[in-house]
Amino acid sequence: TMGPKCWDEETMAELIDEGMSVARFNFSHGDHEAHQAVLDRFRKVCAEKKSNCAVLLDTKGPEVRTAMLRNHEPIQLVKDQEIIVYAAGPDEYTTFEGYKTEEETKIGCSYAKLCQSVQPGNKLLFADGSVVIKVLEIIDDRNLRGLVMNDKMLGERKNGNLPGVKVELDVLQAKDVDDIKNFACKNKMDFVAVSFVQTAEDVQNVRQILDENDGQDIQIISKIENEEGMRNFDEILKY
């Protein structure tokens, strides 16, 4: 992965000498201008080394994350306590502030369709699975009541996963489409790694965008990151 510790020309050359075959550009971070500067340096080093090292754009993809918290301070969750999870959605989750008081604990989530996607008995995993919340009740279309399964501090913007649930998010968000069109295709990259692929249709949609933007030679790597992707693995593999 091309990051601050390895994106100078000297370190790039060392990595190539050690056998690096693919340079990954992580588009969860940085902007096009910064990535372009790194790519230009890398291709310069490859030319000097007469290396055919490939370049890969890794999309940010759809994400489920916890919302902000009052005073931006983590809250202590305690095993067997009840909690309200609010489906703030992608626009509101950066302004909604969760809290813990003597009366209740409430946190927000960036996934707008949370209450339509889960049902009592499902589990919500946050912070790389270190926080587990069992769904007890769907209160309304934007709030659910859950039971915390373990003691843990929970912070802001922590990643989330919904085991066994098909997440109703497009595999390519607007940022990803822009990154593919205006960076991967423009720069004739070798691979696009697509985050959170769930169906074969997801891959076909990516292929269409590539083909329509002179990216016919770019190969797709499907990243299987949830159970829905595993269920559809054989179909995904066809594309």
C-alpha cells in the first residue's frame, strides 16, 4: 500500500527490488491530486527500474459507521444494558450526537435503512466487532432498541457490520464512481479492487463503468467482506 512511510522514490525502489508486484492506492484516504503525485513518482521509478509492477485502485465503497458523540468523547457500554440505535443516515451521522445519561444510551449509525434491514435477534457489530448489540425491538423506521452483549468503550466513526443481513447500499458510491472514471481509467491503472461486493450484478455494474470510460483493460478484484457476498460467491466469481 502506498502510504507516507513508503511513497518516496527511494523506498519505492527498494520495494520493487524486494519483489513488489502490485502497488495499492487506498482511496479511503487522500484526494486525486495527492494520489496522482504518488502514482507519477511510482511510474517514474518503475521506468528507471524497468519494472512492470502493476497499480491498483482500492475503492472506499459503502460503509456502515457509528455517528458522532457528545463532546466527541467515547461512551462506556456495559454488558446487558439496553441501548437505542438511531439510523441517522449518511448525511446526518456526522452531525447527530449520541449520548449516555442516567435515563438512556443512544448512538447513531450511518446506515439509513438499518431498521428496515434487521429484525429482532440480529446482531450489530461495531469497532471491528469489539462491540456487539443484539436487536430486541424495531421501535420505528429510524430507531431500534438493542441489548449490549459486552463491556466496551465506543467511539465515533467506528466501522459496523451486520452479520447475515443484506446491506442495501450501492457497491459504488458517488465518490467511487468519480475515482474510477477520473483516476483509474484516466491513468490506465491495472486493477480496481471493489469493496463490499455482494452480488454478481455489483461486478457487472463496475465493468460497465470501466468499459464506458476507456477502462476495458482494467481488471476487477471483488472484495468479499460480508455474508451476502459469501452466499453469492460462485456467481460473483463468474465476472
